[in-house]
Amino acid sequence: MLNFLLAAAAVFAGGFIFASSSSVYGNVPPEDFPVKEEHPLCPIAPYGESKKVAEELCLNFSEKFGKEIAILRFYTVYGPRQRPDEAFTKFIRLCQAGKPIPIYGDGTKERDFTFVSDIVNGSILSAQKGNGVYNLGTGKTITVNEMVSGIEKEMGKKITKNYVDSPEGDVQKTHASISKAKNELGYEPKVTLENGIKKCVQWCFDTSNFVQN
């Protein structure tokens, strides 16, 4: 990351965008939701820690070279072309195969699921006028159980749920405050979870994309 920043300083006249993650916040106290960008960073997994360190490098780079930097904290991105081991694609394919899906804990964990096109739009806006740290989410939460129910409804099939122990580093809840991104970037998420699930199912069942599990 440091080498990349140094190369950017030597080559590019403009600013820099870094794709970070809500994982940098770790487990947030209930009273602090929705989480604002100034909330302390306390990651509880290596992935979140790596993003935190990279953010620090970006901020040091900005200060030293006088470059504008937009640090974007993405919230549970989903959509077409998602990796097959990620939740939406995995659940849809297992459901079609008539196999149970694994759910961490009891399914009551909450996520701020954000459709990929909204993330892309927010990234473009940040390239145009961003300078600072921004949460890119929807500002809304839904439980994993509710997400699975949405997949059931769209597919017209009942899903067998296999509740399993949560791995270390899996937070209970993510919920973004997106007021800063709205005010400074003009960011406005547009894809509802219902429509997002529909697009995921359609993509998974394109004959060129479906992989039987």
C-alpha cells in the first residue's frame, strides 16, 4: 500500500480514493448507531485491522504530499458478480439446489446491505468532489434472517436454515450514518434490498453464471 501511494504521488496530479470497510469500527455500542465517521476505530479481525492501517497510511500520505484523499468505508456490498462464497450468491445457489444454508449465530445479526451500483455511484461522486472519510451504506439495517426471507420470497422456495457458531471477528451489527456522504458528495442509495435480491437472483440464473453446488 505504501509503495502504491508513493507511486501515486510521483505520477498523478490529482487525488486518491481508498476502498476501506465498515470492519474498521469493530463491535460498536448500541447507543452509537448509526455510526458516524469520527467513531473510534476498533477492528476485531485481521481484515479490519489491515484496512485501518491502510487508512492511516492514506492520511499520512495526504498530509505529507498535500493530496486530496477520499477514504470510503463500504458497508456489506452485494450484487451481481459477487464471489460464489459470499452470502447472497451462496444462499441463492444452495436454495436452488435444495440444500440447507449456513447462518452464523441465530440469524439476528444486522447488516447495512448496500447494492453494488450504489457503491459505484458513491465512488464516482467521491472522485469528483470527495476529500475525507465517508461511510457508503444505506443507513438502514436488516437481520440475516430477514434477508434470507427475501431470497425465499423472490425464488418461491423454502430455505432450510442451518444455524452454526459465529466465527471470531464477526460483528453483531453494522449500521452507517450516511449524512456526511449525502451532504458533501450528493450520495443517495437507490436500490432497495427487495430489488437488489431480484437482480442477484436474475444474475445467478443466467445460464452462463449458474454453478450447481
